[in-house]
Amino acid sequence: MGTGTRAGTGTGTDAGLPLTARQLIGLLVDPGSFRGWDEPPAGPPADPGYRASLDRARERTGLNEAVLTGAGLVDGRPVALVASEFGFLGGSIGVATAERITRAVERATAERLPLLALPVSGGTRMQEGSAAFLCMLRITAAVQAHRAAGLPYLSYLRNPTMGGVFASWGTLGQLVFAEPGARLGFLGPRVYEELRGVELPADVQRAETLAERGLVDAVVAPQELRELLRRTLAVLATTPSPLPASPLPSSASPLSSSPSLLPAFPADPPDAWDSVRRTRRPDRPGTRELLRHTAGDLVLLDAPGGRHGALVRALAVLNGWPVLVVGQQRRTADHERPFTAADLRAVRHTARLAEELGLPLVTVVDTAGAELSAQAELDGIAIEIAHCLTTLLALRTPVLAVLLGQGSGGGALALLPADRVIAAGHAWLAPLPPEGASAIVHRDGGHAAELARAQGIGAHQLAAVGLVDEVVEERPDAADEPEAFCARLGEAVGAALCGLAALPGPDRLAARAVRHRRLGDLR
């Protein structure tokens, strides 16, 4: 269910040779389905040297420009494609190249087709200077119009993708994938060395480096791109399943205050300190495990820190509903990972992407807290938390939060603004871990259990103050029944999404405002 593997850099049909535009398109589309859109370019340039270079490029590649455009089918689904040809003057973008790309984007928009860009380029064609350079704006405007129409624009960065292409249409995909080992960057290494007098560090412009920083969504080999594209298009094309909607809480209607719709408060809720300890079990299922057990089609996306980071991002179908998921992964390998400012920026990026694609956003909260360090302060982690809160509160698409385990401090709060919140039976939320609260109140950590029980941090207590709308019980602990627990939680998520979808957008946003106005009041 994951994205493509990161192993292997052989990308051509012959070892060491890159794929041509035609070869890559052949790998991606159903056999015989590709239909080209290209028309011959205008007359030859006046400069004889440039004219000779174009003639040699055409003879060498069999193409009449540095890009090939058209449409094909991927597992039966139509998709438009724009594929650069590096063998044609390094895939450089001249005025005719830009016009061809722009027309292809405009046609994809007019025909309501998802669009896949496959750039490989050294950047602007130097023989055409500023006129060609300005055409990056032309292409970008067309891409922006395509995205504004609510249509998918995906990009796959090949080796190399540089300069103005990297700084415009190449990286404007709602999802940006990259070839393993690809050089991706703004400034070419030779130019950098000429300007600075030193070599550019080799790893700075590698695809894997950008993925580690959350700037690329997945690194995938060309041979695996078709399957990734198939799953991505399948999620985006999924029609939500008609499931029975779980009843919305009283906050779902600004005019209603019926207590009958609030979650039942058990006579004997779990002990808060016991819940804290249970959520710290290393074998407790986290966001990745929840997705593995509940998602149909799944595309795991990279986030800061890569697969060992504290954030999980995914495009998925959960119980019949296409969604974007952004969740915290409390433990990776043998240690806890703090939630960083870069993670919070990735949360906001994912939220905006959900809004643009018209997909519900599902946030998953399970964190021991935001990063506490001098570097975190310099990175503006508190400011990023504030921006996360405002982004989620204003998001026009439905937002469903899942309080899965630990909910410690501002790092947890940042993912909780939502239309509806589902909590695991032992999940909890507190301003600080109980040990930290004890240190403030009693000047030692010895009263952690006492503070946990006194602060109302448990899932059922959080329901009483309006945060949690539904509690999915653990029997007795999610770690002891991971598959069954995740299945129950997945069903609750599907029912909640169905309920939110039944509300007209303006009513849902009004209800969200009322909900957050009342938070903290005892029901």
C-alpha cells in the first residue's frame, strides 16, 4: 500500500541510460492508449547556430521540440501528460516549448482531465534569453487555472530538473514525486561554483534530501510510478460510499443543544493515569498502523524526517471515503520523535491541499509533545502552532480529528480544530504531560498520577467539556487487539465523515464556529 521503493537508480531500458519521453509515457499508460496533441513549431530561428542545434536535436530524438504532450489511460482512467525530453537541448524551455506546454495544460483543463507533468530540464533555453525566461509565467498561469478548477495536477521530477522549471511548473503539483537520485534545484552546480568559488555539496540537490525536508512527497522509481499514479487517481476518483451516518453532536447545529446527541458518559470511566501509561506502550498502534489496517487505496507521502519522522501524510480511502490524512507518529523504531516546526508547516500544507482537492481532512493526534529546544524556538514552533490552529479553523473542507493516544501540549492542540472529534478509550489531552504538570504545581514529578486524575484529561472527561464527540472503547487496550480496534475506529471514521458530508458547507462552517465557541464549558 505504500509508495514506491527508494532503492535502485537504474531508470533506463539500458543500464545507466535515462528514459526518453516516449519510453516513460510507455511505462505509464495503458498499451496503445496515448494520443499526442502536439503541432509542429513555428518557422526556424534567424540565428544559424541555434537553427543548426535545433536540427541536430530533432534528428537525434525524433521530436520537433523538447516536450511531448497528449493524453492516455492509466488503468482505464484518462490522464493528460506533459513529458520533457532531455535529449533535446537538455530539455530546455524556449518560447515554442512553453507554448506547447501551456496549450496542453489549457486543453487538460477544458477537458476536465487530471494532468501529470514529467519535467527533466536544465531550465530556460539560453539561446532565447529573456523571452523564454518570461514564458515560465505563462505556463504557471495555466497551471494555476487548472488547479483552481479543482483538477489534479501531479508532477514527477526527473534527473535533472533545474532552474526556472524547478522554480515554476515543475514543483507546482498538488503532489510532487521525484526520481531516485535526481538532481533537483534552482541553481546549477557549475553556476554555483563560478559564483561562489566552491563546489555545491553533492547531497543538497538530491531528491532524497528534499523528501527528508518535506519538499517532495515521494521518491519513486520510474518503473513503480504507474502503480503510484494508479492508486493516486483511484483515490481522487473514489465516490464516497453511502454509509449510515453517526449522529452529529449538539454543536453540529447552531440551533440545537439536545444533550441526547452527546456521547454517553460511563459510570466508571478509565482511570486517567492508567490511560496515560497505556498510551505509552511501545506496541500501541499509531497512525501508520491505523492506515495499514483500515485504508483501501493508500498513497503514503513523505514528510519532514522521512519514514522516521514524527508525521505521517497520506492520500487514502477510509471506509469508502477518499481523504487526506495527516497524523502524528509518536514512536518510530525505538524512540519517541518530537513534533517539529517543519512538521507543523507540513500539516498546514496538507490541509490546504485537502481544501483544493475538495477532500475531507482527517487529523490523527498521538504525540508526547512539540519539540522543546533552542532550535525549536528559533524555528518559530509556537508561531507554527498558532498558524495551524487558524488554518484548520478556517478550512472549507470537512475536518475530522482522531485523538488516538497521547495528546500532550500545543503539538496535540494544533491538530484538534475540527468539525468532529473521535477519541480512543484511553486517549487523553493535557497542557503538559502529567509529570510536567506535577513539576509546576508541586515542584516535583511525584504527583503525576494525582494531577492526571484531577485535570480531566481522559477521553470521557473531554467529551463532557465539548471536545470529544465519540469514544471508541479499547478492550481492554488497543495494543492487545490492534486489528479489531483499528477496524472499529475505521468504522467510526467512515460514519462520522458521512455525517459531515450531509451538512451543507455554510451550515458546517457555522456549526464549527459554534462548537469552538463552547469548548471548555461543562455539558
